Amino acid sequence: MKTFEQKIAETVNEKLNDGTVEKLVEQYIEKGVSDALKEVFSWSGEGKKLIEKKLNETIVPVIERHDFNQYLTKLDSVLTEIVNATTLSDNMKILENFKELMKEPEIKKIKLSDIFKRYCKHVAENVDTDKLEACCEDGEPYYEHVTAGMEVEHEDKGWFNPVFEDCIVKFTCEEDKDLNCQIRLYKSVNDKKWNFRGYADSIDINSLHNLSDFDVFLMTLKRGFADIIMDKESDCDDDIEPEEKPEWSLG
């Protein structure tokens, strides 16, 4: 009769010879490799960082070299077809704004005073003249002038030592509050150039109808990551003559 020790020895020998040990070793090796790979490709792992680096080096240059103008033509054609097939067929403003927003931004740097000039032009073209007095002195009739202003408000960080500075630039028209708007800018404390912080990130087709030329101008600057030179912050008021002319009758 076999002793208990002999039975244990036979069982051990059997498992050593039938592949059980090799299978268990294989399972633990697979688990060890799997755990190691999870660590390598985790958010802080070197493997993930290396893959991102290689993808950026390979894919980004290809995207930069690609000409997307062909898609602008196709999108223009599709949108034209949609507009013509709906009740918006007489509203070319949608197409005009779409084309402007799809163009590759050309302005990479602009003075804040030049943005204010564009706002003044916007006021001259769009101010509501219903409440303005019509005038006629030695020539063609015109509406009384209105006032366009720009004010820069810097955000007070208090005791906090900031890495970035923030400000709000307010554009106002005293005679037509509907033309008032504002933009938010930010910059590094060690930099002199400002950049846009959030301006109409997304729009739908209905919004295209309501966008003014000034809205499109600001959105194009933001999309092109234009640098803003803060060349003027105070005493920004301008006397604006509305472009619309009154109908003058002597009778």
C-alpha cells in the first residue's frame, strides 16, 4: 500500500510531465506581459507618448500639405442646392457668410484699433435710423451722426499670481444697443500679444442668416488664431455717419 508521501510524489511527477506546469507558467507570463503593456500604454506611460509623437510626425505634415479647396467648392455647391430647394432661395446672405467662413484665414496679426475701425464700419452700415433725426444742410440729406465706442476691461485677479491675463473688449453704439457686442481676450503674462478666448465656436445653417459682416470678421480672426496687438485701450470713441440716407421731401 502506497504511503501518503508516495501519493504526493506521484501526483507532482504526473503534473510535471503532463504539461500542467508549462500551461500555468504560460498563463502567468501572458498576464505579466498584459499588465506591463497596460502600464506602458496608460495615460502616463512612455509607450503612449511615443506613439503620439510618431503619429504627429507622420500625420500632421500630410494634413498640412493637403489642399482642402476642392472641398470648399463641393460644400458651396451642396449648400447652394439646399438653399435653392427651400424657402431661403432669395437669401444669399447664407451663402456669402458660408463662403467667408470657409476661406483660409489670411490675417495672422491685427491691431485692436483696426478691429475697432471694422466695428465703426459695421455701425455705419447697420445702425437703426428709425429714431435718428434727418438733416439737410447745404447738400444731400443725411441722418444725424451716432457714436461708436470701445472699452477694454482687464480682469482683476486679486491676490492670485496669474499665468494668464484676461480682458473683455466691449464695442458699443449709444444710439443702437442691438449693435453692442464684446470679445474676450487672453495672453500669457510674459507675452505682448493677445488671442481670442471663445467666440461663437459653433453655428448652424440658420445662424448663417443672422451673422453680420463684423461677426464673420471676428470669427475668421479667431479661427486663424490671429494675434491681437493691444495698441489702444482708452479714448476710443468715434463719430459715425450712417450710410443709409433719408428720403427728403420739400412738399
